[in-house]
Amino acid sequence: MEIKIDQAKWHDNLWAALIFFTRLPFWRLHQPPKPAYAAVVEWWPLTGWLTGGAMAATLYFGSMIAPYPIAVIAAIVVRLLITGALHEDGLADFFDGFGGGGTDRQRILSIMKDSHIGTYGVLALIAYFALLFTVLLSLNYQLTIAGCQIPLASLIILAADPYSKMVASQIVVMMPYARTEDTAKNRTVYRKPSVAAGISLAVQGLLPMVGFFWLTRLPWEMVIFLPCLVMYFLYLLIWRRLRGYTGDCCGAVCLLVELAVYLVVCSLVASPGT
């Protein structure tokens, strides 16, 4: 029996993910049908190859022509420009909703959908960017690879961006959507990935991380396990309060898992004997 692969379908899904998760004009090249946007999570880590690559390249080349702290800020700004601060918006809404909504499910959902940012959201963004800047600043260790001096921060960015998106995508598998399609911010409800899509997600998210460990020889257990533990505790919080996820939850989990990766690597590098 001949097995046919629907190339047009995965092609549309990939383009939908690039359009959905970035602000780059991919839509000028191809406009996928609306149903393709329900599968964007299945290609989320691959978009991390793009955003992480741009951020890492900015940090690497920027550090050659400017002081390292300025290169770090430029790298963060580049990713914000590419994504349109999509995940950061989710992080702010997440903290506003869970901070100001108490245990009232409908109030949390209402606050998260409000376009205005509140005190919890502002404080969350300040704390997040302060930690992100500080930890990347602390990872200014130069590694010699193929005769080139590369900051450790650039390498972990390449690995952590796709990995965090892969880990965050699991909440789509673990719980239902908390809203209806009509009340969703983007009028899109993500579909649960199939087994094949789950394998693809794992490859997209883990391949850069394997390369990172091979180049740096750092112990992998804590870097892989602790961010997953962060995701699990966030999952428990989201399930207890909402009994389902939202797009804001996905964005918040992604950024917090990524930050956890950086913090673990930073602590390993700072530990004696590492």
C-alpha cells in the first residue's frame, strides 16, 4: 500500500507558524489557510531556531564592535522586534490575571484578555528583563570553537530558545483550551499534536540542545530537568486556577522555562570544578 505524505499540509502549517510567531513578512510569500493556524504549536520550536539564531548572532557580532552589555541589550531588542513582543505580552497578561484575579476563573480570564497592562504585569516584565540581562551578562565566557571565540551566552541562546518552546508546547497536550474559539484572542484554538508531531517537536527542541552539550561538555541533567520542573509547577498552577490553558499561558511558560535554562547554566558555570 502506498503511503502519501500531504506535503502541502505541513508546508502550510510551517508557514502559519512563521507568520504567527514572528513579525517578519512571511505572509508576502505565502498565505496559508486559516485551519493551518491551529497547528502552529507543532512548529513552534523551529521558529525558535530563527529567533534564537538572530539573537545569538546579534550578541556574537555585536560583542565584536561594542561593549558586551550593549551587545546583550541589542540581542534582546532584536528578538523583541522579530516576535513583536508576543511572548512578553503573554507573560504580562499571565501575571496580571493570576495576580489580580485571585481564584476566580472567569475574572482571571477576563483580566488576561484585557489589553491594558496592570501592576503585576509591569513588575513581572521588569523582573524578567532584569534577570535575563543579568544572566546573559554573567555568561560572557569565551569558548574557542573552530578557531573562533564565541560567548557561551550565544550558544545557550541557540539551544534554549527552541528547547523552551518545545517544553512549553506540552501544556497544549496536558490540558484543554480554557476559552472557546469565539472568545480566543487570536480566534484560534491550538490542536493537540499527534504522535508524529510530538516526535517532530522533540527533534526541533532537543537537536540544538544536543549540539550545545557536545560543544560545551557541561553536565546535561540539571539543564534539561530543572526547566521541565518549572513547567510542571506552572502547569499545576494553571490547571488549579483555569482547568485549561490560554495563549498567554503558553507565552509565559515559554519565557520562564527559557529563563530557568539560563539560570541553571549560569549556576553550573559558576560552580567550582565545572
